[in-house]
Amino acid sequence: MPDDVSAKSPTSTTETKPADPTDDLVTTRHRLKVGRRTLDYTATTGRVVLREEVYEDGVFVGHQAKAEVSMTTYVLDRPEGEKAAGPNTRPVTFAFNGGPGSSSVWLHLGLLGPRRIVMGDAGDLRPPPYGLTDNPESLLVESDLVLIDPVSTGYSRAVKGTKPEPFHGYQGDIDSIAELIRLWTSRHERWLSPKLLLGESYGTLRGAALAERLQSRYGMYVNGLVLISSVLDLSSIDFDNQRNDRAHALYLPTYAAIAHYHGKLGRGSLSKAVREAEEYAARDYPWVLSQGDRLSARDRAAAVKRIAELTGLTPDYVDRADLRIEHWRFFGELLRDRGQTAGRIDGRFVGPAASGIAEHMDADPSMDAISGPYSTAYNHYVRHELRYENDLPYEQISSRVHPWSFKDFEGRPIDVSPQLERAMRTNPHLKVHVAYGYYDGATPHYAAEDVLAHLRLPAALRANIEHAYYEAGHMMYVHEPSRLQQSKDLAAFVRRCTAP
């Protein structure tokens, strides 16, 4: 009997509680030459643990870890002695890409950060392994930067033993990013700093909703909202509903721009091609589509001819498509006679078609061209220069977030324009900068314009919205002239919306 008792170790029947996750941030110091100036800055990268208040039967039982969110921050070093003089009132910009499922690598190394990718451009791509260089046009010159990877993108993950699905949807995504922004702002004593939100693609939908959420949940009012390749109302670009004639009309100017770039519209200017398509899309096209089989043979023939002229497609194709050009099919059809497909993310890029008789493009040549360089650059940069090590794969664009939940919009369009209206009415000082790429086949400029034109705002608040256009695609900074101009435009916007 004694032998039996002594054989039972206390550790054999006691469950060991898993270690609580902790932040694993790494900080490094760097310098950036900007003209004759030298900027000293601190970079911090890694994962921050988000926690939630847990209640059981109405009793608070503590803060439970729910996610580890990866981020990279760049903060300009303050002159010695300034910290004691008062709070840091330098602007700070919180930035994120879209997807849903995209990390922030594109904005990080393409436009905003102090280091940027060197990869070439459409028709002149560099071979692997590409390169990195200093970015004197970085927004860091005007604002500190916080680049955020939502849960399941980048190195961000739900904590061990939990499911990530609560973050894979509209509201869970908004809440987690808002919490991260509040946490960073509080820990770094930046409540008195001017703040901006900057989103691209789905990140614009996130950004508009986030501006309202920060106000209503935390009382945090931001100075500026930057919408790059904007989509606030998904019904404006929804082709899944084949009866959504609105999307067919709003895409037309983008088709015209891409067709013009590839020489399908003759020798006229880009502005002329886009203007004529916009005029037709604003008046005649919606009426033509609304008629259905009531459209006369004469009016139908005229519409076929005009749509073909504006898009570079053949009249036969337009007629067989019933006057309705779906975008995936457009990219596969436009250059079919050359054996090529045009890019969706950026219509300037082309690639060989896998099949000359395919219904639509088999792959997006613009994403094929961009993904490799950004992955290579980031995976080198984060370890070699930022000194952060993590053996997880850095998820540039994660498929794990799908299906993305829009349960909050059940029975109605996925549209955050009411949240933007609310944010601007609540905070009349909020300025909005919208950036469009003419060759963007994912979030067409005319659709974004249409949504903004229908905001329910007084004239005084409408004046807070400004627009910038670039002869490039969804990620307009891939095009060097556009990158340089956009960097200037964003710097000027930061100065305007944060001026006393």
C-alpha cells in the first residue's frame, strides 16, 4: 500500500494552466534621409495581445486573451528634452489594407513606410529577388505610422484554444481594430495627438465604420479619413446579382479607361474616353438597361454600338452579353484577339490567356506580378532590418477568413455610408480624402463617386471631402509617377486636417 501511495505524484493529477500569451514586440532604431534632413525614428514590430472582459453569471472574472495582432509602428524620435515639456502632439496614422483577408504589407512597403519595394511596373517588371530602398516620400515625414494586420492576416492569430471566426466578419473586425487603436493610443500617451485612419479597398469600408465606432464606443474623434480605392456600398459593384444593373453602369468608365490604355479606342485622350463613358453611364445606359424587353430594336442597336465604342469590345459580344458586361468576363474578352487577359487589380498589366475560348480570365495578371515582390521584400525586411522573428508564415492575403460574415446586414445591402454620415455629422472637423485609380477593376472610381454623391450631408460637410485621381490601378503606388504624386497629396492632406 505505501508503494502505491508514493507512486502517485501530485503533478500527475494536476492540470497545468497554459501560459498566458504576452506581447512579443521588437524595437529598432533607424534613420531616413529626406532631402537635406535626416529623420531619426523608432520602428516597433510584433504581436500585441488583445483581451476581453469576461463575465460569468454577471460576475467579472478577469481579462481573457482573445487574439495576438501583428503590427508595425514608426514613430519619429522627439528632440531630447521635449518629452518632459508636454504630450506628443504629432499626428499618427492608423493604416490597413482590405480583402477581407489582406495584411497591411501593400500600403506598408508600397506607399507609407520609410522603406519601399523596388519591383518595376507594368511592362517593365524586375526579375526576382527584387529589392528594397529608402522611401524619402514616406508619410512618416508628416505623421507617425501604425500599420495593422487584422486577425488571421500577417502574423495575427486568435489565441491558442480559441476559434478565429468571431474576427472573420464585419463587426468582429471593426471591434478588434478599434480596440487595438485604443490600446496603442493609451499605452503611448497619444490621446492628444491628431489621428487619421487610412484604408485601402475593403479597408475603406472598415475605415468609414471604424471612424464612427471609435467615436461612439471610446469617444475618440479622428481628424482625417483616407479612402484609397474606395468601396463603401458593396451593392455598387455587385455582379453576383445578375439583375443589378447599377453595377453594370458604374463599371463602364473603368472599362473605357482600360480599353484606352490598350489602344482599343483610337487616339483620343484618356480623359475624353472616361468622360464620354461617364456621360453615357450617368444618363442613357441606366435607362437602356431598365427597359428590359421593352427596348425597341432601334434603341437596342444604338446601345450595342455605343457600348462597343466605349469599351473596345465587339458589337457582337455586347449584343450576346445582353448589353451587360460583367467585369471578370471583360478582362478575359478585351484582349482575346491578342491571346492575353487584362488585370483586374490593375488593368495596365497583361498576361497570357490560359485558353483562347475561356469564358473569363483564369487569373489576374496584375496580382501575379505584384504578390511575389511584396512577399519577398517583407519576409526579408521584417527579419533582417526590423529584427522580428516568427516562424509562422506571414499571410499576405489569407483565405482563412472566408466565409466572411455580414450577418449585421442581413436583408439589406452591405453599405457603411450611414456610418460615414454619422461620423461626419458628429465630428464636423473630420476631413475625408478619396483616392481613385482609373485602371482599378476591383473598386471602380465611378462607383465610389456615386456612393459619395448620395451621402446625406449638408453642403458645409460635403466640402470636407476631397478627391484625387491617378493613371494607375487599385494599388496606384505601383505606378511610379502616381506613387510620387500620391505621396505629395497625402502629406498635404495630413497637414490640412491636422492644422490648428
